[in-house]
Amino acid sequence: MSATGYIFDIKKYSINDGPGIRTTIFFKGCPLKCWWCHNPESQRKLPQEFEECTFRWHLEHDYDSKNRIGSEVTSSQVMKEIEKDVPFYEESKGGVTFSGGEPMLQINFLHDLLKKCHKKNINTAIDTTGYTDFKNFKLIYDVTDIFLYDLKLMNEELHIKYTGVSNKLIHENLIKLSKLGDKVILRIPIIPTITDTEQNLNEMIKFITSLKNIREINLLPYHKSAESKYKKMKMENKIAGIKPPNTREMNSIKNIFETTGLTVKIGGY
């Protein structure tokens, strides 16, 4: 039995989505609409058609997908792509990362893929917003090696403004998940004037130090690589005028988070 789901990309030889060399599978669909979203093509679950908008991966021999973002695939089809890279995982202690979008929106598809990877001893990571019912975390916990868990804004009103949803569920899930074991790596996007304010950083430090078993913190500096996507998709880029943080600013923020006593990295792996 092979579950089906919607993805929009498969990125090979990724080194920023978990330890080692990884294959990153990008799921369609996300409950958040972050102003700084680097994958706006992920936000809608179903495939979309855009003229002269070719977004990378598509099913082999699917010649009609030139202008389509997203494909309906089976877990067996995805596993075929994942297994091509097993030698790289073994050499680098890497694996597969399920990203998006929000993988938890397609929990049955995700669970099937995780189980298949687990049976083949392939390391698995979930890049998640945390915005889902906690029962989904419990369902996949034993077949997931790492949770790359996003933490964006501590103030609920600001979180609603910039992402479209409350942060209460996200924070509650993180507290519960961290109690289950040391599988959580926090990922914090550094968006100048939005997430890097003194108040937000101080509240984050207080929250993080109250958690159990956090493995490390990754600080992800905002970049403008998605600007062309917004133009092609005719979507509003709400933070087009914001400049990415420079090295000095990122190191200063890194020093602040190191007061937690945790390992702090700028960028992913």
C-alpha cells in the first residue's frame, strides 16, 4: 500500500536541512502565510499553473508539467528518488528531510514515507512550523530522528499579523515535544525589524531556557532569493524593502542566544 500526496520539489545534496548530505522533499500546503516566506509556491496544497513558471522537479516523463507547480505522487515514487542518494547518506551521516510548506498537513502521506525510511535505516528530519494537532507529533515521533522546529515570534498579536495564525498551539506543541526526548533543533528566522527586536529576542531566550532537551539553535538570516518567485507568481512581497542582516548583526544575535548554554549556529548545517 502506498499513500499519495502533493509535493513541489525534491532537492538533492542539501547541506542546510539537517546533518550530513540530505535529500529534501518539499510538500505542498501550509497553514501559515509568513511575510518572509521563501517558498510561496508551497502555500497552496494543490498543484498550480503559472505561465513560464517552471519550478524544478517534476515526475519523470511528465511533459505537461512545464508550467505547473506541484505534482501528486505516491510514497513509492518519492522513495525511489530518496534511495538514489543512500550512498551519500552513508558517507556523510545524512538522510532525508521533509519540508514544505508544512509536511504535517499531509500526515498520512508523511507517516507512510517516514515508516518506509525507518525500515531502510534512513535518517529522517521534519522541518515544521509546529502548527498541527499534537497527536500528529505522537504518531510520527518514533520514526522521526530530528524535528527542525520553527520559532518565529513570541508576541501572539505580532505572530498573527506576520504569519496569519496564533502562536499558542506552536508553543504548546514545542513544550510537549521537547519533553519526549532530545530530537528538537530550533530554527529561528532573523527578519530585520520583525523577529530581531530586543523584546522578541529576550522573550525567546526566556522561553527556550524553560524547555527541556533542545539539541541546538539554528539562526536563519533573511535573504532575497525568493523575490523572483513573487514576481512570477504575481504575489505581493510584503517585505521587499527589508535588507538581509549582515555578518556583524548575525554574530551579535548569535552571542545573545549563546546565553542559553546551547550550541548556536548561523544558518542550517
